[in-house]
Amino acid sequence: LQDALSKISTVAYVDILEGDSEGHIRFKTPEEAQAVVNDRSAVAKEHGWTLDLLSGDHEQRYWQKILVDRQVKLNRPREKKRGTEKLISKAEKIIMARAKEANKHIHFQDV
């Protein structure tokens, strides 16, 4: 989605979850969003997407959703580690990543 629309304008943020049929795409400037909407017939032909520009009440509700999502992210409890506990945790992650990498087998087939 981001790659396809980046050909027209610079995409700043894509707000859609996998499997959703609707989502929001933010651009760096209103002019870039307008450029994508103006070119929506080409996008619809190529990908079958319907693009609309948010305005009025819909835009206000989306900005409220952004603020709520941001507060949820900031207020999420996080695990506080200090000193050697933090270093041991990082080392364990590195060891696990290397172990996963070492467990990969590459099989070649003779042709």
C-alpha cells in the first residue's frame, strides 16, 4: 500500500491492520493527499482501492483516535530493568537470536 501510493506522493504513515478492509493513510502535506485523491482513478484501476479525503466530522474523529492511541501507547506499563539485569537480558536475546540463526539448514538439490 505504502509503496504503491509513494509513487504519487510521500506517505508519512499508514494506519491499517492486516485483514482490515478500511484504513487511513497520512501524507506529509495536505497538497500531497489531494494529489493522490486527484489521481484516484488510476489507483482504482490498478489496485481496486477506493480513496477518499477525510474532512469535517470524519477528520475530527480520526484525530481523536490518533490521540487516544498515543495515550494508550504512552501509558502502557513497561518492564523496568537496571544494571546487570538489563545486560543479562540483552545478552540472552543475542544468544537466542544466534541460536535460531544456527538452527537454519540450507538444502541444495542437484539438478
